[in-house]
Amino acid sequence: QQQVKQSPQSLIVQKGGIPIINCAYENTAFDYFPWYQQFPGKGPALLIAIRPDVSEKKEGRFTISFNKSAKQFSLHIMDSQPGDSATYFCAARDYGQNFVFGPGTRLSVLP
Amino acid sequence: EADIYQTPRYLVIGTGKKITLECSQTMGHDKMYWYQQDPGMELHLIHYSYGVNSTEKGDLSSESTVSRIRTEHFPLTLESARPSHTSQYLCASSEQGGYGYTFGSGTRLTVV
């Protein structure tokens, strides 16, 4: 129940495309859902986050869609660029205020 | 820039050696974490701490140990390094009730 599932494992899109990464969870006690972006040789960095009482949040080209009833949330990257190529992790905050991470998605944006 | 520092960034060491990976943060965060990660792959929690003198094992079994004598410092020690310990080790911190973790840049460990 503490798991966060994430798909796809890897994703290749052309520049300008809209990659979508999906996550799902079972634990209804999760109360905050961030996304992290990790470049090679770096630690993950917080990208965008959403609370479960909000269905969508947009920051620049990044949008989170949240479906509380389905216990699913997704990251959309509009007008993707080669510089967006990275590994993306979804996460969920549990009752102990620790975060559970999904297994990650490797995104490649081709020029 | 993240205010959490890990040293060394890269380390190549022989089998059987004792090593300590350093992690320090200047944000006054109570919670600190160690993750093991193969390049671009899943994050595995190996240790965490909720404050001074508090340490717990994470989800992934690890032969490493940690200590938390000062709020800002959370070193990880391998008493006897083995090739199976070859990986990237990431340190992170957060405040109580925080909205995310701040990660260091990691230590890439190679045991030969």
C-alpha cells in the first residue's frame, strides 16, 4: 500500500511533443504529490507538486493532472525540449510526512 | 542552489576498505535520508533520521551504518566495502511537515 507505481519506464519524443508520465497509488492517506527531475550526475530536484483537493496545476510548460477517485496523477510537459531530457520521479507524502517515490521514467527529447 | 553537500563526489576504493560518505546541510532540517541509486534508476531508501540521535533503517537492506550526532551532519559508513556496494549514494533532507526533499548531488562509489 506504500507503493507508488509509475509508467512508462522510458519515453522518447520529438522536440515539441507532449510526453505524459503516469503514476498511481493505493494509500488514501497520501496527502501531497510532488514530481522530481533528475539530470545525470545530479540529485533529484523538486519540479512541481499538487495537493489532492486540486485537479490540475500548471507551472510553465509542466502540468500535473490529478484524479483523486482513480488514485492517479500524471505529468505533462508541453512543447518539450531536448533540455527536458532527464529522469522523472513521482512521489507521495505519507502519514509520517515521508515521501514514497515511484521507480522513475527516463525521458529523451530528440532535437 | 541546494544547501546540502556530499563529499566526495566520486570515490574508487578497494574491496575490504572502510569508507565514510559525508553529508551536511545548512538548512537546519530535522529529517535526513540516504538513498542508493544505480544511474538513472529507482531510488532505494537505506537509512533515515528524524533528528539528533535518531537513526532508522530504510526499505533496502544495507550493510552500511549511519550516525546523527549533529543536526547538520549525517555520515554513512561502510565498514568493509565490496563490489556489490558500487552505486550512487544520495543524501536528502527535509523540514518537519515539509513539502519535499532537498537532495545533494550524490557520491558515485566504485569498489574494485
